[in-house]
Amino acid sequence: GAVVSQHPSRVICKSGTSVKIECRSLDFQATTMFWYRQFPKKSLMLMATSNEGSKATYEQGVEKDKFLINHASLTLSTLTVTSAHPEDSSFYICSASFLPQVFLAEAFFGQGTRLTVV
Amino acid sequence: AQSVTQLDSHVSVSEGTPVLLRCNYSSSYSPSLFWYVQHPNKGLQLLLKYTSAATLVKGINGFEAEFKKSETSFHLTKPSAHMSDAAEYFCVVSANFGNEKLTFGTGTRLTIIP
């Protein structure tokens, strides 16, 4: 099956620094990638949708200047958390689809990144 | 508009007994429905999906779910629980035959008692 790899799986950073998380589709071309945030004991909240070569579409309430998303190629999307604060600590998960939308094709999920800001 | 309600935040069953995880949905029309499983600190794995074909859907690891439009339900079942089934399970809906973004339920934690 399709494989999505997320890196790093775990990162600890100091307040005020920036952290980059990578999401790669290893064996297919991901037209669309999705970034989610999962709070402890909570569900996944969609942060943004990115299409290769165009600007990401952010969900309401998500700060686009804080969570920078780049989808420069059909196999790589990155999420950069800028000027991180402890409240940004969370589990971030990406998913990828080879169709413009999720129509009839499940999105393939990465293994997630645990971000801790100290 | 679409939403998902997982009726139980936590379910405990003994190994070898049946599993029932309940999910009700709301969707403007023609929903696609999914069940995902998440093991601790891992990503999500698709168990099964309903996309307007057969209402009884069989998935991986012996799981199945039945789409009941009259009850707006999509409950997940398994005849006999294994220890490896212990995980978090998410019911997910996408309206318009899956053309809309995924909306996740709040999850059900399944615990298996030896």
C-alpha cells in the first residue's frame, strides 16, 4: 500500500525557535496533502490543505504566519512551526492523497510528530 | 454540514468476546464513512470505508461495519477481540461522496482485558 513518512517522529525545542516537520509520500505522487493537529485525548483537527505548487488553504482559526506550509513537490510537504510556544506542543499528523480530493480514495497518514516546546 | 458522534469514549471487552464501537453521523447528503485505528504515538491506519456501495463493509483484521441510513449509524464490530486490537478508533465522515474534507469523531479507546 501507499506509504507516507513523517520526520521527525519526536522533537523537543525551546520557546521562540522554529521547527520543521517533513511529510513525504514514498511510493506515489501526492497531489494533495493535509496537516492535522491532535490534542491529548482529543480528535484530529484539520489545520490546512496543500496542493502541490500552490498556497495552502488554512482552516478557520489557524494562523498561517505561525504554521507555514510548503508543498514544493509531489512527494514532499513541510510544516514549519515558527516562534514556537509551549501551547504549540501537540501531535501533528500529515496525510496525503493522489487525487485532488479524498474522493473514493482514503488519505494515507504519516506516523505523526510529537512536538514538545519547553 | 457534517459531523460525527462516537457514543463511547472508552470501551473495555475481554479477549475473545465481541467488539462494538458506536458511531452516528450527520451529513448534508451522500456521505462516505471511514473507520481508522491509531496505536499509541502512531499515525492512523484505515480499517474500512463505505462509499455508497454495499452497506455491510468488511475491513482488515476481521473488522466490519454496517451503514444504516435510517439510523444514521456506522457502527464498527468484530466477532472476537484480540489483545492487539487495543487502540484508539476514529469514525470519520466526508460528505458528497467523499469530496468534502474529513471530519473526525472524538475517538473511542478500546481496552482488551486478558
